[in-house]
Amino acid sequence: MDINILPFCYQGTICVPASKSYLQRAIALATLTKGTSIIHNINYNKDVDAVFNIVQQMGAVIENINTSSIKITPIGKKENRIKINCKESGLAARMFGIIVSEIYNEVIINGEGSLLKRSMVDLIDTLKQLQCVVQDNNGLLPLFVVRNTFSEKIKINAAQTSQVLTGLLMALPLRNIDTTIEVEQLNSKPYIDITLDIMKRFGVTIEHQNYKTFFIRGKQQYIAQEYYAEGDWSGAAFHVVGAAISGEVSLNGLNNGSVQGDKIILDIVKQCGAEVILNEANIIIRKKELNGFEFDATNYPDLFPSLAILGCACKGISVIYGTERLLQKESNRAIVIKDELNKLGAKIYLEDNKMIIEHSELRGGEVYAHNDHRIAMMAAISACISNKKIKITNAESIEKSYPNFFKDLSVMMMGAK
């Protein structure tokens, strides 16, 4: 699907969809309870659909209450083996890869599309530490896993992703024994905060020492909940930047006290010079004169695409650190950001572990999304500082996290400059 975006300015109000990070975890935990849970504010997208598919394969029954609320009844496993399809969701593969391997004796973990090209070495290594026998496809999916005896101590490296750690934290409290996890190089602490936050909401707590050692008490039980999913700061970041570089937006549905790491986007645009107003019911961002910035995005890799556009609009030079975190995304995101925006006239360079961005006049053109939802959204807001239209090919990739993105964007558009 191709989408053409004419130059425009942000002006209006958007209700931000629910965080898929929270929703995927909430649906998983609801399936691990012994009661019926109700989840409100569902953001239907491909990653959430992947989790729905998996929990139904685990025997859960999902009933629609209305267009945005569901009821989940965990029926429990009916046999000793299971085959799950994680579609294109990396979180689903790593999180449920651990969960189902703790419940079933034999497991097949598979996926589709870009997920079949993403390394699962971290998941494979952890499953082997759990004493599982694993047959893999040269470090890729599909995996065939046979459960064995339980290990009480696990050591993982979380430099590239925290998703395996999320799976461990969610699954191991259900064991009959206590477990200790030693973690090296945790570069996605905010996502672990999300995991711990939603687990606590469902009745399970975990102690840790500075996120380096996690002590997991066994024989815990998740408690069914009625849960309202909060808005997604990762998706909202594009609107925050769009308003900061071109106009004004009022964002509803966000939690000002959220543990989502990408909430830091407000601090970044404010540092650059934009006006940010925090109200109880909404958040307002207004364009002002913007200056270059430096930011370490190691813990916030999903902000790179929106920050790249922000850097183009800022006077002077901006530097974003942490490009090494982008190697295992839907695309090789650092190179894709550089190449696609440079085609539009941006001046972006990659050097060691950083992205350097000079103030740039964008001249319009065509951007290929590389099956990466955040690249498609980045291309769309680039039209705010372009003097000609932006054509986005493979625009349907937004369905992974934010299917209504272009619909919400159309509300903002004030027409050609």
C-alpha cells in the first residue's frame, strides 16, 4: 500500500491508542490466572493479534464485550505439547517462548515474515540454561523445545533485548521452587519496569538488586483482574515530535506517571525549545524555535525514528547515541533511517555507536518502510518539514502497532503549506 502525505502542520487533538507493550503482557498474565479477567481499551494491531492467537492455542477463551473490551477465561493446558505461531512479534516469541516451555513438555515456536530472519540466540541460550533440549534453525525460528529438569539459577545477557528476561520474570513465579536470575548489560530497563508493573497489578511481585539480580519466589499465583490499558508513549512520540516541529497537538489517553520509558520524549522536545504543558486530562505540545540536542537512546531504541526527524528540524547538529540497539529490530533501523531520510534531503551520518544529524531542508520524495511500522510513521511526520509530498511505500506496516495512525494524522492536517 502506498500513501502520499502532503506538507502539513499539526493542529488538533488525538486520543492515543493503548500501549501494545502493556496489552501483550496483560493478555499473557490473564491467561496464567485461575479466573476470568476483563481488559479494556484494546488496541487491535498485528502484535496484539499474535498474542491473542497464542493464548487461544493455550486453551484460553476470548470473548468480546464491546469494540474495545474483552473477557479472557484461561481454560488451562489440555495436553503436553503445543505449537505457537508468534506472527512477526519479537516480544511474543521471546516472552511466550519461555512461558510455554515452562508449562508444556514439548513446544514448537514459529513465526512469520521478518521474525523468521531475527536472531533467537538469546532465547535459545536461555532455554538451554533452563535445562531444555532445543533444536533450532541456525539461531532462527522455528524452535523445537523439550522440557527437562528445572534449574534454580539463570544467567543472561540483556544487551540486545530485555524480552527474554520479561518471559522469565512472568513464568518463573509459577514454579514450585525459588529462582535467581543474574542479568548482564540490561539496556532496556524501562521495558522491565513495564513487566514488573503489570505483574504487580496481577498479584505477583519480584525483588531485585539494581536490576542485576532478580529473586523470584516460587508458588505465586496471578489473580484475575479488570484492567484498563494505558496509552502508548512509543506511538505518541511521533505526534509529540510532529507538533514540536510544525504546530500544536493535544494528546489524550496518556498516563503522566507511566513507567514507559518513551515518555522521556517530552523532556527531549522541551530541551530543544518546544512548549510542553502537562494537564490532568491531556498533554499539549507547541512548536517553538528548536535547537540541536544530544541524547543517549540506548534504553529507548524505539525513539530513534522520531528523534531523527526532530534532529532535522533543529538548528545546528544533533547527536543520538545507541545505534547498536537497532540491529535486531524489524529492519536494520539505523541504516534504514539514514538511507531513507537522506533520500529526502536529510544530512544524517552514522559513526561508531551514534547517529549525527544536521539541520536539514527536506525536499520530499519516496520512502520505503522496509516492513517497519516506525519507519512508516517517521516518513509521515517528515512531511511536516518537507516542501513537497512524501510518498510512503509499504505503508501498511503500521498495522503492527498503530493501525489508525494515518487516520489520526488526517485529523491534524491543515492542508498544503
